[in-house]
Amino acid sequence: MSDGSAPRSHRDDTLPNTPQANDQAALGLSSRGCSSGALSATSSEGSPFNHAWLNRVKAELGVDLMGVLAVEPNSHPDFIQGVKTFLPKARAAIILMNELASETMNLVMHPAKYAGKLKTGALLAPHVDEVHSELDLANMQLAKLLKREGYRSIALPRRLPMRAADMKFPLSFCHIAEAAGMGTVGTHTLIITPEFGTRVRLACLLTEAPIPTTKRHDPVDDCTHCLDCVKVCPVGAISSPGPGLRYEVDAARCKFYRDYVDNCGLCQKACSFATRHSETVGPPLTARADSFGLQEYLNKAAD
């Protein structure tokens, strides 16, 4: 890290890996999420990779969110280096996201509250694996699609090899997502999306296709800076950021706890409530505009 303090991270696929990760200019950020509205591709005259293409591919892949960060000459050096490590002529990084169910997330509790009770939070780990499997499949399908169009592409695994010299990953999926206008990296170093808060998992693909960067209108800071994640962390891995820092997380402490003590997820749950992305509280859910009703489904199944 640029300030010489302990490594800051949270989950294996969302680590802040740039030396300037606490700098708001990390990865050349020009927008930091938004409160509403769809992603749109930056204008690229004559390019087939426009807004309509993004929406069509997202629907075909069956993913919840999709964003793009183009590789430009003025892109952050760490981003360029990380991308070129895996695909030397890459022109864009694509982020896919799928939602984690709030019903499962809300089963997570502090370990002390499980005393004599069923450990309901144990459902989170297999659910995360299922969501990752869906993303991995979609990522591979996208790579094949782009290859058929004549563009070399590589679907990155959820865990990249670490640089031993500085104990960092070469790319941060969360920071790429932030630079692609998909949300804001919060105090806990997780990406907070306007649609689902922190209840998402990410996949990343690199491609030689000249896909322009996606941006959101009216960018806002999606993190409420309530510090609930700091208060709820059972091992004190998340600290209140010091002057000039966006976050301060002890990666080693967090990872040790998740690997050897408890799967955790408490900071995600706390953030879901703080940013009002917990769907198991409040009024009943309403059908989404892009879904068909249960009766229609039953009618089709009976045909």
C-alpha cells in the first residue's frame, strides 16, 4: 500500500490491489456509482459494442449486472500492468455480477448468538459457491462469444495468483467495477452497487474487443460511511479510515478468521441494512418488470 501500513482487503476476489488503492483517482476513476438509472456505454462511433449490445449480452448470459472498463493510454498504470499480464493486447475488462440472496445473507449472525442454536449462517458459503458457479459459466460463455467475433478473450478465475513481492493481487475486480460506474468501494473494501448493495459476487473477463467504458448518470457515493461494518467485525479487521484514506482493513486478520473460525459475512449483512438493500425487511417483494408471473409460469409448464 502507498501509505506503508498493513494490507487492506476483505474477500479474495475483491482485494484493493493498487498502490494508490486509497486514492480516489485509483484506476483513473471518473465516476463512482449512482443512485438510479441504467449503465450506458461511452460513445464509440461505428462500434457494434453499444448500449444495446450490452443489454442483449447481459440478458443472454443471465447475469444481473454488467459493466466495462476500457484499457486506455491514460488508464491507471496498475490496471494496465495487471491486464497486460494476462492478455497483452487487451482493450477492455468486463465485470459480471450476480446477486446474493438477502434471505440467505440475513441468516448470518455473530458467532456469540449461535450459542445453543442452529448455525443458520452456514448456508452462506454454499450459496456463494453456487452464485460463483453461475458467474464462471457466464464468463466462459462470454469469452466464447467474443472469440467467435474474432477477439481474443480470457475469463479470469475468481482467485488470481498473488504477487509474492508485495502480497497483492494483480487486479482488483471491485476497483474495476467502480471505475466502470457499477458502484462504490465502501469502508469495508467491498463494492456497493445501487441495485443490491454489497450482496453481489463478481467475475472478470479481459478481451481484445474495443468495448467502451460504461458510466452511470449522476454519480454518487453509495457508501453511507455509517461505520456499521467497523462495529460489527468480530475480529476488528475493519478500522475507521484515517485522514486521507477511503478504507483501512487488515487483510490477514480477516482471511484468517474466515478460513479457520467462521465464514462470517457480517459486514455485508450490516451494510445491506445500512444502505437499505435487505429485501427480507419491509413490505412484500413485488414482481420485477422483466419477469413473468407465477401463474403464467405454471400455465406454460402445464402445456
